[in-house]
Amino acid sequence: MNCREAQHGLPGYIDGAIRPRERALLREHLEMCAACRRELSRYRLLATHLASVTPVRPPAELVAHIRARAAQARSPWAFVVRAWHRALLTSQNILEPLAVPATGGVLTAIAVFMLVVQSMLVGMPIGQVRPDDLPLNLVQPAQLESLAPFPVPGVSDGKIDASPLLVEATLDAQGGVVYYKILSGPNDAASQRQLDQVLLFSRFRPQLGFGRPMGGGRVLLSFSEVRVRG
């Protein structure tokens, strides 16, 4: 510990306000330093004089004088601060009753927007569809364009059997059949060979997403009617 650190801790050494370790280090320094011991004697003398001073009671009107001076020296921005707080309180009183209706309106708008987007994405047209209208949906389902003129299992001589053939075909991005599944009707080897020939030479339009062909579109065929599942 040097003299500067020792003299800085002398008041606390006299009052007992320093930690025991610092007090021990300061005591060791005072045993070796005469200058710091003289400074300690001055602090002790000052403490003795201060202890003998009679306290003086402040005048009774001091508090009133301080308040008057404080009122006179008020900040010029006090009026602006008060006006700001008043405007903030007024706006809260006006906007808080409207918070719940506004929140309900926002949630309703979001719900309507989600329903519209969902209807567009799944290929459902919005509004009335005319026969000569062009589809404007973001995702358009796959569909059959022309069926190959080959015999079809479950259809003979223009008459439909008791169990018509129902097939679900999955298309690639070029409109080719990559997989099909017989949902009902004949499912023997001969029927599958005939069905392979029919699907191979039939023409399909693939599923469109934003106007571009996409794989994964599905077409449901019953051969008495054609239904499309996007």
C-alpha cells in the first residue's frame, strides 16, 4: 500500500468503515510511514473539533423559502411535459375503448384473406365461372384431354357392366401416367394390360402451378364419365 492509498482510507480507518483486510494493511503502512501518521493525527483532531460543535437548528421559514425558490426556478419545459402527459392520457382514454373492435376487425380481415388464398391455391374458382372464361387460379388441377380409342375393361358394346372400372391415375409434369390404381371394377391381368394400353395413348394435361406444369396431379376416371381430382 502506498501513501496515496493510505491517506484515501484514513477517514474510514478512524470511523471503522473499512474492511478488516484494508484496515490491517493500513495499520502496517502507518507503522512504517511518519507522514501518514501525521495525516492521521490531523483527521483525529478534526473529528474531535466536529464532535464538540453545537448543532444549529434551521430557521422555521427555511422550508417555505426553499419551496418558493424552487417554484420560481421551475424548468421552462415543465409546461411541455405536462401537456405531453395530458395528451397521452387523453389518447389512451380514447383508444382503449376502440382496441377490442379494432382487434376484431383485423382478425376478421386476416381470416377472410386466408380463406381467399386457400381457395385460390387448391384450384377453386372464386365467383361464377363461364364456359368461355380462362382459369385464373394459382393452381389448376390435372385433367383428361382425350381418351385413347381402345377397348376398356368394364365397358363392352357401348354398355357399362354392373361393376364399371374406376381408376385413379397420377401424372408427371409432362402429362404422362406414372402410376395408377384401380379403385373398383375388374382387376385381373387382362384388364390391367388393356388399361395400360388405354392410359399410354391417352392425352392428359398435367397440374399447373402459377401457369407451369407440375408433377403429382391426379385424374379420376370412370370411363362412363371423367372426374378430376386436383
